[in-house]
Amino acid sequence: MASAETAAEHERILREIESTDTNCIGPTLRSVYDGQEHGLFMDKLEGRIRNHDREIEKMCNHHFQGFVDSITELLKVRGEAQKLKCQVTETNQKLQNDGKELLTSMDELRQCRLQQRNIATTVDKLTHCLPVLEMYSKLQEQMKAKRYYPALRTLEQLEESCLPQAGSYRFSAIMAENISRLRTLIRDVSMSDLKDFLESIRKHSDKIGETAMKQAQVQIARDNAVTSQQRSASGRRIRKEVCSGTEVDRKESNPFSEKDSGILDVEDEEENEIPGAQDLVDFSPVYRCLHIYTALGARDTFENYYRKQRRKQARLVLQPHSNMHETLEGYRHYFNQIVGFFVVEDHILHTTQGLVNRAYVEELWELALSKTIAALRTHSSYCTDPDLILDLKNLIVLFADTLQGYGFPVNQLFDMLLEMRDQYGEILLKKWNQSFRQILDQDNYSPIPVASPEEYQRITGQFPFQDPELDKMHFPKKLPFSEFVPKVYSQLKEFIYACLKYSEDLHLSSTEIDDMIRKSTNLLLTRTLSHCLQYAIKKKNVGLAELVQIIVNTTHLEQSCHYLEEFISNITNVPPDTINATKLYGTSTFKDARHAAEEEIYTNLNQKIDQFLQLADYDWMAAQGGGQASDYLSDLIAFLCSTFAVFTHLPGKVAQTACMSACKHLSTSLLQLLLEADVRQVSMGALQQFNVDVKECERFARAGPVPGFQGDTLLLAFIDLRQLLDLFTQWDWSTYLADYGRPTCKYLRVNPHTALALLEKISRSMKDNSRKNNVFAQFRKNERDKQKLIDTVVKQLRNLIASNQA
């Protein structure tokens, strides 16, 4: 079984060797050597080789006779071929001998025609070369004359037309090599001219901008003059329509329109003609460079370079100096450079085709607008001078109007001016705060004496004052208010004028201007003037006479508020009864100041009363009271009488309130003095003296120091003291204890706590006097009975207090 399998395997390997390329039998032979029957395989291989050899031998024997026949026929053909060769050689020799003369003639003809062709070619080449040489000579002359754009055109013609026709000559090769060099030279020279141009416009931007803004100013003045003439002729246009008409006229006849290519010109009628941008800057280098780069096929490169350089210059122009905010000239120089920059760009936009486009210019303008507004916000915030802010506003308006004439949108600039209006208002408020304080500090707080009608008219011209009764009086006479009233009123009008100046030329309607002025004036009244008046009222060492005069002054200023309303309406041409019109808060401001002065009067009066009461020196252990009021109280009454005499200029209610407040405070202070904790004992004699002082106070109240009180109203301020003293001087304890709590009680205003405290002080005084005067005093019947009565009343008062607390 194994030998059969081995034989089959060897047979398969032999077939594979016979059918496979010899380069691929390596794996097959390896399988033979890897097996165990190597010798047997070699025997079979030898047998197979012998079989193939026999087959080859059979095949050769079969084809041998055909091969012999083919060789025999080939030998016969060789002899015939040799004969044919000899015949061809003889024929060729005869032909060569016969054609020698013909060949000689043909060669002579060929040489003659070659010479003719060379002559014609030479003439043709010279015909093509001479124009090349002439054009190259022309090119050299143009280069020497620095006519680079014609030279570039000549160069293009030379390269495209002449040199290809001239052929390949050494001079043509030299010319061809020089073409690229000349192009580079022309490009570099034109670029150098462009750089000089850029440097030139950078230097002249300030002058160009200054010229443009002067022209804008002249044009605006001319438009305003025309508008004024039209308004005076028609007399029917309102202010807003005139402004809009002026803008239409400006657009139609504006020297800044696109038709004049952005060049600033003034009319020929002007004696001193203001030069335009083209008079200050030579624009030919940029045109020449543009044409050259266009001819060189590098227009995009030139445009990108020009725009890149101008963007860099724009950033330099838009970078303000650090000290720009110090003077108006710093702002003017900044604006002139920006205007000059965009005047040049506008001129380039309208005199070149595509070097800059509208989108590029608008992009630069957006950049300039944002940076300019940011710079102005930053630098204007440092300004504290309202005049400089106002001049800056006018300069910004001229700057905006100038650029608006070239078609640039400037709404954001006017929006920024409205923002600056708030800053301007704050600066004005600070300035007027100093003015008001100076006026208040320098005022003498006395009525203004008037010696002549001229002086009276001068003052009433400053302040709207009318008093028919005062007009009837003869000179000299006194106005009720002090100097600060006309001065403050004049300052209020100056402030309104200052606000109006800022609102001019901002393209605002009359209603908007009126509203802005009223709001600013309200801030001045409610913040600045109110604080200054509070400062004047609250400052140290201010006297009652000064406070009284402040009340009189604020009353007159309050009455003048409607005149301020009319003044604002007159300068803004807006009726005061317009819907949604802002009302002035002057009335409330002056009322608040007057109320503060009144409160300060009440406080000062009370402080003066306290100062007099500090001089009180009662002998609380006196055996009997004096027959007249204490010295300190007499001085106090005299002071109050003289003080209330000054209150004649005050409104009746204010004087009455001050008098009632003073009396109440005096009553309360006297009661506190009597009940003071340091006063441990009070004798009946001291109480009698205290009663005399209270009667003096009641006499003062009954005399009516201030007119207007009905009956004994002022006496009610001392009612608590009076009932308390009557209770003790009359010793009417039975009535007090019996009627306590009833509405009809005689001693209704006497508090049990107060009565108990004073009674205990009297009790201690009586006990102390008894011990000092007589050691046997406790055996005296009257004193013992009175002491018992006091103890009983004390006990009842305590029970009464306890029952009320329960």
C-alpha cells in the first residue's frame, strides 16, 4: 500500500516537473529530498529521461529527408544570384559615367539659387532689424527723459512685434535680456515715485484738511446767508424747514459733490481763492505708477500695496497725540489730518478706475470713525474748561459737515456730540457751582439800597421785580432782596445761553433744544443751586438775620421762575404750553431752600435760648423768691424781642412758627431745668422765683412779639409749666388728685411723674431745712402736719402712677 502511494506521488512530481517552468521547480524538488524514497525517484526519473530521448530520436529520423532536399535547392539559387549581381554592377557603372556632366550643371544651379536666397533673406532680415534698432534707440531716449510709461509701451511693442520679426541675432538676444531689466527698472522707479507721493500726501494732509475745512466753513456761511435772505423774504418758513432747505441747497451746489472728483474748489468770484487738493499735491505719480503696473500686468499688486500703505498712514493719522486735550489746536491738527487723508482718498476714488473703490473707502471711514470717536471720548473726558468743550464741539461740527460734503456718513459724530453734551453740562454745573458759592460768600445779606431811578432800572433790568407800593416811594429806598438775587438770576440766564450755544448746529429741532435746555437748567436748580443754598444755610456762624434774608431772597427767586420759563421759550421759539414740554423745578428748589432756612432759624433760635439758659444760676434752696425776673431771662426776652422784630420781612406763617417754636423750646427747657437730676432739693422760695420767671415769659407771649396769633394762642406754649407751678404754689393737691383723668381737670397738663419728682425735691428741701434750723423741728405741729401731707400726696401719686401703668 505504501509503495503504491509512493509511486503515485513520484508520478505526480514528474508530471509537475514536465509542465512547470524550470525556475519554479525548487519547491517540487525539495519535496523529493524531504521524502524517504530519493533513490527510487531517481530511478523513475532516469527511466522517464530515456523515454523522452527515444521520442526525440524518432522525430529527427522522421524529418531528416526534407532537410536534405531544402539544402540542395538553396545551392542551386546561389549560382543564379551571382550572375544577377554582375549584371547590376555593369549597368551602374554605365549610368555613373553618363550622369557626371548633368551633376556638374545641377551643382552650379544649386549654388546660384542659394546665393539668391541668401541675398533675399539678408534684405528681409535687415528690413526687420532696422525698426528694432530704431525702436530701441527711441526706448533709450525715453528712459533718459524719464518718460517711463511711453518707454514701457515702446518696450511692449519692441518685445511683442519687433523682436520676434527680427530673428535670433546676438543684438536681439541682448535686447531681449535687457527687456526684463528695463521693466524692473521702470517698475522700481515708478514705485519710488509712488513712495514719494505717499510721503508727500502724508506731509500735506494737515494743509489739505485745513483747506477743506476752510472751504466748508465758507460754504456753510454762504448757505446760512442765503437761508437768512430766503427766510426774511418769505417770512413763512419755520426753522426746521429752513434747515432742511439749506441741506438740499448744499447737496445741489456743494463743492464737495462727487462731480468735481473730490477736489476742493471755491468759486472764481472769490478774491482769495482757496487752493484745492490738486494744487497742494501732485497726483501724477500715482496715476503714472497705476498705468505702469497695469501695463506690467501687476495692477492687483499695485492696488494691494497702495491700499496697505494708506491703511498704515490712516492708523498713524488716527493716533492722537497724548496731550491733544490740552489745547484746541491739538484737536484742530488731528481733524485736519483726518480730513486731508479722506479728501485725497476721495480724489483718488473719482480720478482713477478701481485703484480704490467705494467699499474700501467706506471701510477706512468706519475705522476712522470708530477710532476718532474713541479718541475724542477719551481726551474730552480730561477737559474741565467749558469754553474749550464748546470750541471743540464747533470744531467737530465743522469736521463732520466737511466730510459729510464728500458723502461720508457722520451720524455717529453727532451722536457723540449729544453724549458730550452731558459732559459739557456737568462741567458747566461745576463752574456755576463755584460762581454761586462766590456770590453767596460775597453777599452781605442785606436789602439793596437804591439811591436813583437809574440804579433801580439797572437792578430791575437784571431781575424781573415789580412792587407797585415800592414804586410809589421816594428815593432813596431799599429793595427787599439782597445782591445775590439779581446775580443768581443773571447766572441762570448765562447758563441757559451756554446750553443754547452747545445745541446750535447739531441738526436738532427747536423742541429738542428746548427740552435739553430745560433739563440742564433743572439740574442746575435741583443740584447745583440747591446745594449752594444748603451750603449757605448750613455753614457755621450764619446769623438769624442772614437766614431771614435768605428766606426773602428765595421767595423772590421762586416768584421769578415763570420769567425763566418765558426766557427759554423766547430763545428756542417753543411755546411754554407745548405738549410734553419739561417744566422747570425752580419753584420746588427755592421752596426746599426756604424750608431749610426756616428749619435752621428754628434750630438757631433754640440754640440761642440754650445758651441763655446755661447762664441760669438758681438758688434752689432760697428761703424766698425775688420780686423780679432773673437777669438771664430778662436778657433772653430782650434778645427774642429784637430777633422777632427782624422777622417783619418774613411771611407771617414763618414768623409765627418761629415764635411758637422758640416759646415751646423755652418752656420745655425751663421744665427740664427744674426737673434736672442734679437738683436734688428745691425750696418753695426757689419755686416762687422760678414762677416769677415763667410769668415774665408769659408776659412776653401775651405781648404778641409776632403779629398774627389769635388771642392767647402763644401762651399755650407755657401751659404745662403754668399748671405745674399753680399746683405747687396753690397747694391744690386735692383738686388734682380728685379730677385727674377728667377732660375738665384744672391741671390736665400736669404729668404725675413730673409732679412726683418735683414734690420729692421739695420734701427733701423741707426735711433738710428742718434739721439745720432746729433740732426740735420735728416736734413742731405745723411742720409735722405738712410733712405728713407731703408723704400722703407722694404715696397717692405713686399709687396713681402704678394704676396708670397697670
